[in-house]
Amino acid sequence: MANIHRVKQFFKSWWRLLIIALTPLILLPLPIVVNSIQAKCAYVVLLLTIYWVFEVMPYAVTSLLPLAFFPMAGVISGDEIGHNYFKDISTLFLGSMILAHAMEHVQLHRRLALFVLKIVGSSVKWSMAGLMIVTAFLSMWINNSAATSIMIPAAIAIIDEFKSYDQQHHQTNQSQREPEEILSVNGLTLLPMQIIGSSDDDEPLLAQESCDERAIELSPPIDHRSSSSAREFPLTKQQIDYKQLKTGFLISVAYSAAVGGMGTLVGTGPNIFVKGFTDQYVTDGTAALLIGSLPLILPNKNPLKKNWDYNPILEWSHLSKVFPWGVFMLQGAGLAIADGFKKSDLSSTIATFLQFIVGTSRTVTILIVIIVSAILTEFTSNLACASILFPILDGMAKSTKIHPAYLIMSSCMGVSLSLMLPIATPPNAMIFASGDVRIRDLIRAGVGFKIIGILVIFLASVTVLAPIFRIH
């Protein structure tokens, strides 16, 4: 038993270092035996993925490794790989995150959170549903990254309001209360409603009447017939894990942004790409960076007032300390992997792998295309994945005599199911940057969602795609 305990302690202390050291050795036969540039690229991608999934080192450190690994493997030169860390999608992420931090800095996110609470009440499930509906609707008309950056602070604020109310409620019930402070309804004793989000020096943000009876879900009634239960009662039937609740809310924001972005042409990059056009000059990143820079320039007070002193809404000294630079590197790593796919011609290897479906039926072909798209999109951005797969699928459609829309439209929806890794899409990276969501949380929540998404897209592709697009 003592030896087993020592072995457990050894692996508990050394497992990260063992994965870092042994993974390259275990994967080494791939580039040695196959000995091609495609195998070398696959070796680097698999190595980085394992490091990210098991979180053996800080994700920002892993995100910098492509700058060294791809040139050392002879896949991409050092000059070329560096360009991937500041592309248009990187400026989109930068502008969106600056805007999100500006909203949080001026407490606008609390106003948005309280607006959602006022409409749906203080029920946790309805608050999450309301947040997801708002996020999905925004993502239909603006880029899903921008929608996520707006709603993440609101999601965090909703959880903070729940927690604040919970704590105030608990403190009130632990203290001695006067009889007249107790409200009796049908023989049951309820606590007086607290004002949510108020403080000594701030104006109350949500009054008593805006929190209706649904707030009882967070504070169950007390039986007044028992004096001991009136003095001591559990705040909830079971203690709420607010850290886990915050994780769930943030993941729901990212996923609803992904789903909402599928609904319109402008919602996400692959939708625009499948139509075959992009603006040559002004892009999403251009607009995001322009809008995101405004809080760093515009004054925080009315300049027409007396004794006015210029200070921006958000100061760079503050932003530089709180900005998630590690996630910014993570986005660059995803783009570097996509570049590695193209430069090593690993996409042609994927095309060769997909040739086995040429003789299958159209239904089976569509299902395989959706599954491959949904898996590949986890290792690079959905737009880069679309740019890799669409030319392959177009050629495959000609050889299989299947209308290209069946394969390309199915793949377009499939690559938007980027739900399990932060590098897959900016919304995932944004909720990961909050520090409340880990990679294992995304994987655990994303597996079931991805399977359901694959089935829904498959059913839509084989039933309604032809009548909608008049495919014969």
C-alpha cells in the first residue's frame, strides 16, 4: 500500500511534466515513418492539441510554440508564421475585447444584466434562457465575436447579482429579526425583498417591484410556526455553486452566439465565405478595431461642463493590465495551424482520406462531411476550416455527381459547431479569457451539444435543403 501511495503521489506531482516530455516521443514515429511535410504538420498539430486539452502548461505558452515548432519542422518559415499572430480576425478579437472591457469599466454590463432580470425574473433557468435569446439574436445581425464580447460582462453581472442577493438574504436570516419585519403569506413566512445591486453611494439599480414572486426560487419560504426555523433556515434547498453557475452561463453565451450566427449571412465568417464574396478593404476587424478604440479616445465626462479635465472613458494603463493577451496569442496559434494545413498541403491528404465516400449514397456522404467538418473546426478557426474544406468538397461533388450545395452548405453549418476548444472560435476564446471556464469545461459541455448539432444539420440537409435552394 505504501508503494502504491508513493506512485500516486509521484504521478500527481509529475503528470504534467511527463505529458510534456513523453508526448513528442510517442508521436515521433509519425514524421519518421511517413517522412512527409504533411506528416510533420500533423505531428505539430497533434502535439499542440494534447498540450491544450490536458492544460499541461499555461495556454498562452502553448500558443507561442507554433512560432518555433512549424519552422523547426520545415513546414513554414519563421517570417511567414509570425504574420498569423496579427491578422484581420485578430483585430476583430482585439476591438471586441476592448469594447467589452469598456462596458465593464462604466458598469453598462450591470444595466444590461438587470434589464434581463427585470424581464425574465430571478429564476436561474429563465435568466439563462433570456441571456441566450438576446445573444443569439444579436449574433444574427452582428459578428458572433462582437455579440459575445457584449454579453459576457452581462452574464457575469447576472451571476454577481444572484450571489449578492443570496448573501444579503442569508445575513438577514442569520440575524435576529423583529416580528413586524416578517411578511406572512398563507401561514408561511417570507423575507422582505432586498434591493438588488444597490450600495451606500450608488443609486439603486433594481427596485423591489421588479423582482417578482419568481425570486422565491432563490429564497424558499420559512415555516413561521417553528420559531427555530424562522431563526435558522437554509438559504436554498441545496447550496448553489456560483462558480459552476458562472461557467454554465458563459458557455451558454458562447454557444448561443455560435447558433445565432448560423441564421444569417453576416452572422459568422463561413456564411459569408460560402456565398463567395468578402469586402476587399473594410472588414469586420476594421470596424471592430475602430469602434473598440473609441473608448480609449472619447472623454468620460461632458467637455462643456466647468472645470472639465480630459480623461478617456477607458485608460490604456488600465486596459493593458486586464486585457487577456494570452487569448490573443491563442487566436494567433489557431491561424498558424490553419496556415500550416495550407502550406504543407495537409488538406490534400484530407481530400484523399475522403475519397472512400465517393461510392457511397448521398445521405451517407452528407453525414460524413458534416462529421469531418465538425471535428476539423476544433483545431483552427471556422473560417480557416471553411477555406480548407470548401475547395475539396467542390471537387468531390463533381466526382460523385452530387450537387455541390449538399456538401458545401452542410460543411458550412458543420464548421460552425466549434464548441470544444478555445482556438476554435473567438467566442470560445473570450469566455476562456474570463478565467471562469477551463478547457475541460468546454469539452464536457461541447460533446453533447456537438452530437445534437450534427444530427440537426444532417436532418435539415437531407430534408429541407433541396426545397429551400431549389436543388434538382
